[in-house]
Amino acid sequence: MIRGESMGKEINLLDLYPKSKRPIDERGRLITEEHRQVARRFGREYFDGDRLTGYGGYSYHPRFWQATVRRFRDHYRLPEDARVLDVGCAKGFMLHEFLQLMPRLNVAGIDVSSYAIENAVESMRPFLKVGDARELPFETGSFDLVVSINTVHNLPIEDCRTSLREIQRVTRGSAFVTMDAWRNEDERQRLLKWNLTALTYMHVDDWKELFRGVGYQGDYYWFIAE
């Protein structure tokens, strides 16, 4: 349980992550359900294949995470020997930066993608494993901070509920998640054009209601296509 009995804050802890202009309309014209099916395998095509099936090349660069992990450290006042879990860790870039900043951290990451784990930052591979966000392989209250960025929404809604309960279970301190969401019709239309992998995407108020319903007490923010 975190923060007593109340839900956490809506706060953008990714505001220092570099942004680029997304070709939303172009992708909306080109993307097909076949592209989405390929992307949802979370294999090579998703991480290092064509832009229509994923990242178009998912490579490490320190500028993407350095400022953001400092933001997490400072916001949650993490001790130097804190335990941090990344649910949906991909190739381990964020956890790598955490250890660069705080070498005494205890870190762990899970991801559904065996491709991502096999192609992770080499020094991070001992800390990462293939795993299921619906059944986290950790004891209750194992971590000071659990982070899950653009991951939980890749599940059907009932599995989203299960995953959020699991995130809540394994944290003894804090949690932060981001979800595909919209606040108005324009944002909804842009998200529908951009989305590749999410199976659950809703208005921000519907997400908040879901959080309350499952007892998720961590912090949260949104991926808004723009």
C-alpha cells in the first residue's frame, strides 16, 4: 500500500524526456491491422524493424533517460540503496541510467519480449528477465519504486486491472504508470491514428476510475498523441 488509502497524483514525470514531431496523419494513412498484429508480437520487427511496426530502431542514447531518472530520484527521494522495478523494461535503458546515477541501487526489470531482453544493454542483462505484467515474479512489498511506462495498456482491460493490482502489491513505497489516453475528441482521433500496440485506451477520467476500482494508489500520467 502506498500513500495510505488514497490514490496517487496525476503528474508528468516524463516532461524532461526529449520530444520529437510525430507524423501522426501519415502513419494513420499507412498503418493496417496487419502492422498492429506484427507490432504486438514485440519481436525484432517492433523494436528494430520498420516504423510502421514499431520504433524503427530502438537504440540506447543517454540523452533520452538521464534527466528523467534524476526526476524520478528527486521526486520520490530515493535512497542510494533503493530497490527499483521497471515493468516493461524493453532493453533496459532506463534502469541502466538509474545505475549510472545511483550505483548502489538494486534494480530489476521484466518484459514480455524475449527479443528485447536478449538485445538489452549488456551490463543490464543479469537484472532483466522475460516476465508477465499480470503475475510479477516478486514478493509483496519488494520495491521502493515500481515504474511502468506505456506497458499496462497493451493488455485487455481485465488484464490491465490485474497488472495494476500486481504493481500495487510489489511496491512498498511508490509507483508510477503511464497509459494511452485522451482528454478530448481531437486527442482521441490522433491516438487512434498513432496506436500500434495498446489494447486498452480510454479517456483520462475512465482510467482514474479504473485505478480507484482496483486500489491502485500510485502516481500516473498519460501518453497523449501529439
